[in-house]
Amino acid sequence: MSSRFYCGDQPLVTGQRIDLPAEESRHLLKTMRGRVGDRLVVFGGGRQYAAELVATDGKRATVELGEQVSGPAEPQIQMTFLVPWIKGGKTEFLIQKLTELGAARVIVFQARREVAKGDDSKIDRLARIALEACKQCERVTVPEISTAASIKTAFESAAGDPGARFILHERDGSRTLTATLAALPAPRESVIFASGPEGGWHPEELAEMGDDVVSVTMGPRILRAETAPLVAAAAVLAFAGEI
Amino acid sequence: MSSRFYCGDQPLVTGQRIDLPAEESRHLLKTMRGRVGDRLVVFGGGRQYAAELVATDGKRATVELGEQVSGPAEPQIQMTFLVPWIKGGKTEFLIQKLTELGAARVIVFQARREVAKGDDSKIDRLARIALEACKQCERVTVPEISTAASIKTAFESAAGDPGARFILHERDGSRTLTATLAALPAPRESVIFASGPEGGWHPEELAEMGDDVVSVTMGPRILRAETAPLVAAAAVLAFAGEI
């Protein structure tokens, strides 16, 4: 299972021949010194297949898909995270860890009280980090990563998601996440979490969030900006009995 | 609450005069430019007090303790973690995050399948990281940090702890942590978690652990060495309804 390659989020079927994306081809052919006839595993679009390297022009690797191979199940409760750009590589850290923990989607927004500035040019790097995390944790579904100019537009991007909306807010902590989840009517199929930057939420950000956003605490200690979303993800998995 | 200083793990009482430790004195006098008469907060031994800087010789800061001030409650279930030395600063990362999550004790051991070598000379640095994390998260109890030559001696160090013993082992994952916790007889007062290095557990390490150690999974995805203990901590807090 160590030679897993991503072939893009496209529908896959046994017998299909497919070119791996440029970076995955390079990794297979150069780093791993792949040769025609080598056996490997490819994944994409939520599925995974045994495969064989059947052709290459030295740059592109063409593989033929064999039997479908099961991967780890996605979490029962679909998790979307709205997280800020945070300086010091902490947004990248969050993308890696939230991918490991099964996040379906991450929207990275510009927080008012955070000096780190993000832009769409960084999205490829974040997507690559998510992909690498999928390869490492054996997940076959790559989370969707996008950016937003503010927490308001981040919530708007998730408008089609019927999930319960939570804001992680340590200074307004009378309700715990697990108690709030337990009080939601079943089926609990998806949740959306917004977490703040190192400087905390700006009052105008809180005002813009809408009445359907519920503030929850992550316990009595003040969690860092890069810790709180991970703890929320773990709490959802624990609540669902998956960990 | 931004000026919190540690005064060692000693019994504290209102009215007491106390010298802050060298590093804390330097931080107060040099970095924060503290002056006699300044108000601050000191903590240690699981308690926290309002205090005043009453004297200094330029190097040592002497404070007088005023009223006791409550800090965040410690977790209902006391958590001990046995974690390996891991390269790339990941052990330091774990100390910081486990402190934020309320760990009572961390024993850092030498794992067979890990190239990173630790020794007692690094313990001061780890203790400093734990202390800084306490200051940041407003916790008033500093976790106890120690080292062990192997997972066997790490478990022996925790022999006096009556808590249930768990090993985080992704390849032996039929039982989830939360289900296993739920099956334990109440009261569930303490738990001990052992987590492995990046290369995984060595069979001899598993053989040495004793029959009272229960193997649990952290979900279907393979969590990194520096992720699994955090998820276990969060799961315990979620199980107890604290997050």
C-alpha cells in the first residue's frame, strides 16, 4: 500500500487506461523509478484500484486499472471547516491534520485580526498538502480546498450545505460541542465549523455570522488557533463512535 | 490575564512573599519591563493568585501573593501519555498540544523503530514547552514530564497509576477508544495511553506491554505519530462531555 498514486477526481472503472497527473507521473517515474509492468494502487473520486504501469513516454505514466480496492470509510458526519490564514505555516498544518481526520471540505478565509495574508495563488500548495495527507493516511477522498475573502463569504460558500453551523469561541463557552451535537435532531449528516485566528474573532465578524451559527466551547483551556479545529474534528468522530 | 508567571510547583498561600524562578524573573523584569508595584498573576502547584511585584535586585523578582484566582478545571479523567521521541520537533509539538488538552503527565520514551534519540538533557526544554503552553492556555497545573529508556520502562514508571492502559495501534483496530472507555466500570478516573513512532510499534515492544494493555483504534485512517495522541486526548474529553 506504500505506492499509492492520485489520478484526479474523475470517475474510475476497472479496465480503464489513464494518464497520471504530471506531478504524480514524475513521482512514480523519477522518485520511485517505476517501470512498465510495475504494480501499484491508484485512487481518485472516492475510489481506489489496483493498477499496472502499462506505458510511459518518460514524462507521463499511463496505468491500467484492475480490481477496485476498498479504502477507509469516510466519517459518518461530513465535516466542513472554515479556518483562517494563520502565520507560521499553521494553515498548512491545519490542512494536513484536518485531512487526516476526515474533513470533507476546508474553506480558508481572511480573518480581520490576523496579519497573515492569503490569496488564491496559495491554493495549489494547500491542495497538494491535502493530497499528500490522503496518501499518508490511506484516505481515498481528497478534501475540497477553497479560499474566501472573509468569514462572511466563507459561510456563503457553504450555503448549500444543510449541516449545523458552529463557531468555536472559547470566550463564550457555556455549551460544549458534544452536548450541542447530542441535542441536534437525527440524522446528523453534516456539520460546519468556523474557527478564529490567533487574535480571536473581531466583533464585526461575530455580528456577520447569522443567527443559525451556534457558539460552542472546546473545554475550559484556551486552545490555540491551530488546535481548536482539530479538537472539534476529533470530538465529532468521538461523538459518532468512530474513534 | 496576559501577565501570568510561574512560581514553581510549591504550596502557595495568600500573603506569602516568593521569588520567581530565574527565567520567569528575567521575563518579568527584562521582556515585560516590570516595575515594583506592578500587578500580575502567578500560578504553581495547581493554584493561581493575583500578585504584586514588591521587590527586585535587578535579577530576581519578588512577588507578594494576594487573592486566589480560579483557573480552568483539570479534566475529570486524568490522562497520562507515553509518547516516543520523534524527529523534526514532533515530540516538542506533542508536549505543547497535550498540555493544552489537559494531560497530567507525559513520559517520553525511546522507541525501537525511531531514529530520533532522546536523553535526559532534553527534559528541561520539554518542561519549558509545557510551561509556556500552560501560560498560553491559562492552565494552572503544569504536566509532569519525564523520560524512559523504552516503552517497558515507561509503563513501569506509571505502575502506581490505577488507570486503564491503552495502546494506540492503527493496525489492530477492531475496538474504538470511546467504546472501550464506555465499557470500563465507573468511576473512570485515569487513563494511560501509549502511542508509537513513525515507523510503528516493534513486535517486541508489543510483547513487552503486558496483558492489561488494551489496543484501540483511532478510526479508519492512519494517523501520524504526532496526531494520534492528540486525537486520543480529545476523544477522552469528548467522552466526558468536556468539549
